[in-house]
Amino acid sequence: MSSQRHNLLGLSREELARYAEQLGERPYRGNQVFAWLYERGATAFSSMSDLGRAFRERLEADASIRGIEYLTSQTSPRDATTKFLFALQDGRKVETVLIPPRSAFRPGEAAREDEQIRQTLCISTQVGCPLDCAFCATATMGFQRNLTAGEIVDQLLQVRRITGRRITNIVFMGMGEPLLNYDAVMKAAEIFSLGPKVTARRITISTAGWVDGIKRLAGERSRVKLAVSLHSAVDETRRALMPVGRRFPLPVLEDSLLGYYRQTRRRITCEFIFFDGVNDTAPEVGALIRFARRVPCKINIIPFHSIAFAAPTGLGSSLRPSPRMDEIVEQLRQAHLTVMVRSSAGEDIDGACGQLAVTTERAQARHRSATTTAAL
């Protein structure tokens, strides 16, 4: 019966106001439900004490609050980064990572960055990902489906409920390409800003460079921050690392970023992992310096978490972290670029994006196979 009810989780304030009207109530009742769902994290209509009894009974009969299910988590004893694994209603799984204060960047780095001093939640937007980046564990899952706005929002609600912590910063940097699930992501961002009170300036959307979405963000004057996984400013290298570069070559991506900056006046964050012998050579670093001088940006250098557990093929199987990273950081700073170095948060747990989900799925698949074989 509950599957036929209206799931209210993921509805915006305006949608909940209209829904309340459909049930014969004044619109402000929908605003009250919004506050209960997203500010207070209610999981049952019976707890919504300032709603009339008759309204709560109508909600019980007509609506539901169906979210995701917490399965397990891993916490790093070294830096307290926690990775959570959730199951969706259809049994698929996604990850969410909580990064505690002063774990976002290497000690001494980016002292005034919000993420360095706040509780930051890294949120997934898709099950798997279709973009097949060579260095990403999530890519080995392929693309399964987009998350709904409710499934995106519930990652924060669940982590807040489990840990008792107030989330202050959000990065859409988990499983999936956020700009390929644009409407649900932006709806979730709006709910985050109005419900849990995470302001737009503390919300970052990280894209692999989906130009259509970047242009849409710019055209809508969205106040969220934009980060782009760059990883090379040489077109051929970037295409090898990130096949999305075949659809949107670097000149096209650069043009969209310049357009974004002109329309928003906000600097972009360019994310970079340096790989040994791939994008850490002198010509590669020179190209990055020239790119960063043309596009107003800061450079976020991210450590590489091995994805060997996923048995990647092609270029992904040979990627190794660059031993020249510190030297390159100094070279970039001498070129007067803004550079921040992220810490290896969660490296001692299943820290790579998608790692916990992939390893769990594969373990379950092995168990199912063993069970089937034993039955035969």
C-alpha cells in the first residue's frame, strides 16, 4: 500500500504547499511539513506535533516518507573521515563521505577554506557513472541510474541523524556526474539551503566537464560553487584520462568556464590528480599554468587513491601517483597561481570514490554465485 502513497521526501517547499492544498489545508501547512522533514529530520507524520490530528491522519493515509537505508560505515582512525554505504529502495547502493574539520586539506593548507574548518559531506548523485574516467572506481560500475532529489537529500538527513552532527558544507563530488542529473541536483541544493540551512556559497558542484550543464549553471546565475575535474590542460592527455573530453574538447570546456566566470564573477576550482609519467611532465605543467592564467581559477590538487581493487583495464591499470607532486606545487605557486593540496582523507579505509559500493557489490555477487553453485 505504501508504494502507492505520495513520497514527500524530495519535494520542495512550494510542492509541499501545493500538496497541503490538495488535502484541503492552507499552504502554510506544507511549509510546516517542509520544516519537519528537512530541518528536524522527522521520519514519521505522528511526530509532527504542530499539525492538526486530522491532517496527520490524512498524511498517514495518503503519503509516506520513504528514504534510503543505512547499511554500514567505515571511519578512519587516522583522520576520522567516515564513509557511509546506503541502499536505495530498488536495492542499488550509493556512498556518502563525511569529512571532519581540518581533514579536507594537507596540514597548513587552505587555512581559510570553509571545508578546512567545517563538517563537509561528499554526496552522490548517480548510481555508477557513464563518463568512464580512467582513475575512478565508480566508472567500473557503469551507469545504472540517476538518483532522485529525495535520495540525494536523504544522504544528508541520514548522516546527520547517525552522527548527530550539523553538516555545514556540501560537495556533489561522490558517485556520478552531477550535471547529468541537473534538475534533481539543483532541487536538492535548494532544499539544502532552505531546510538544513547549508547556504549556496557552501555548496560545490564538481563536474567532469559537462559543458551543457556548466552553461546552464551560468545562465541561471546559480549561487553554488563550481569545481571542474581537469587533470590535464593538454587535450590528448585529458581525453585519455577522461573520455568526456572527446565530446567537449578543452577549447570548448575553456570557453564555457570563461562564460561562467563572466556571468557569475566567481572563480572556478580546477581539480587535479598528478599521475606518474602521464600529466606531471614539464610540458603538461606548462600547459596547466597557461590554462590557469586564462581561466580565473584556483587549483585543488587531490591525492590518488588506488583503484586496483576494481581491476581496471587500459590506462587505468597503469596509473600511479606522481612522485613529483611537491615539486609541481612549488612550480605552480612560483607562477603566482592559487594552489591547495587536499589531504589523503580516508586513505586507510575504502576511500576511493565508489570503492565501498563496488567492493560490497562484488562480495555479494561472489556470495550469490557460491550459493548458487552449492545448490547445484
